[in-house]
Amino acid sequence: MIHNFGLPLEQDSHLPSNSEQVENLPHASGWAKLIATRSHLAEQVESACRSLALGDFELAGNQFRGLLRVAQTDHDILLAEVSCHNLAIALRQSGHWLAAEGWQQQSQAWQLRRSSGSSRQSDDDLARLACDLTGRGCDAFLDQDWDLAESLWRRALAIEEWRGSWEGRATDSGNLGLLAAARGDLKSGTRWLQESLRLHRLMFDDIGVGTDSMNLAELYRLQGNFPRMTRSLQQAAKRFERADAHELLEQARRRLKEAARIEAVLKCDVRLN
């Protein structure tokens, strides 16, 4: 049976400010963000992350490859870490899972190199650690190593709860929902995804709400709750349209057409019986 769940979400990372102050921003993809005010490249990082959020993974990948070349030329370890992490997201979301795993490992290597000179972890460091754990959990999920994926995502969730990050909590809760669904525990999957949906609504994150609604719609379909499936897909389409996320909107509309066909068949069966 083919399921219409999205891939696990991830947290994209941005460059921190000089003062190491971290600000959580509403982010279209639901991935945690760190505002980039320190660097003259901040605008380019923001643009690349926006491409990622809107589902233009090829463009985002090219943008982060360009930033990585700059980082290597300038010997900017932090920019290299950020670029590798987000390039892994772009590749993973476009189906290049093995390549994504390699870039995630490179991001972790840059992170370890950067942190080796300090024994103290700032909030900024913890945020990027959570990003890395989430990305590694996605690789484990795609390898169907459910236990490892759960361990990594729960560790990331614990960090985000300690930091008080709604965005990070939403990401990891949603991923744990997909994991529960993959294991066949639809009740737990629904509960986790509803928590992610609640947090994305608090952040006024239209794409996050839309993504959660799409995944919940699939869970409702598997549970035979077709009216609720349709309502969730309608909500997803509404949110994606509001966010100008055209590719995601098309996905939601295709799913709505499928839902309409399912409900039409069910009505026909009722009349025949």
C-alpha cells in the first residue's frame, strides 16, 4: 500500500549574531531558524532557506553549494557547517538520501571542529546540535532504522523543550508522528502530529500548519475517516495558498482530487447496497 506521508521535516540553521543572541522566527517549512545578523552573507542564507521552505530544493541546493564555496575560500567554519546542513536537507527532500547523509556527516564534522576549542555550550550551540540530531534522525528514518530515528528525535526534542523553542518542538513532534505512523501506531501518530499542528498554529506558520494537515489527512484516510481527511486537505491547501507555496499547493490539490474520488466511490457503494 502506498502512503502519502511527507518526508520528515528538518531544522535549517542560520548564522548567529555577534552577540550570540538567538531569535526564533516563524518559518514556512517548520524547521528551526537562527537569525543571521552577523554576516554580510545573511541575506543570501535567508534567500536559500526561503527556497528550501517553498519546496524549490534544486534552487536551494545550488544556493547552499555556492555558500559552501565561499565558506571554504574564507575559512568560515560556521558558514560551512550551516551550508552542509541545509544542503543535506535539500538533497534529502528531493530523494537523494545517500548524498544527503554524506553532507549531514560533513556538517557534524564542521560542528565538532568549531566546538573543539570550547567546553561551554551556548544556546546557539544547543540549537545547532538539535538541528544536527534532527537531520541524522531523518537519515535513520529513511534507512528504516526506527529505533535510532526515535532516539535522535527524542534527544532533539528534549533540547528544544529545554530551550523553549516552539519551532524545534513542532518539527520533532511531527517527525515522531510520522515514525509512529510508519510503525503502524496510528493513534500515537495522530497525537504527535496534532501537537506539531498546535505549535505551528501558535507561530502563525502557514506552511507548517499545511504540512501537518497533509500528514494528518493521510492518517485519517488510513483510519477510514474520509470526511476529516478532506477537511484536513482543504485546510492544507488554504494555508499553502496563503503562503504562496505553489508546489505544495499543487500537492494538496492533487490529494483533494483523490479524496473526492474516494468519497464518490463510497457514496456509490452505499447506493448499491
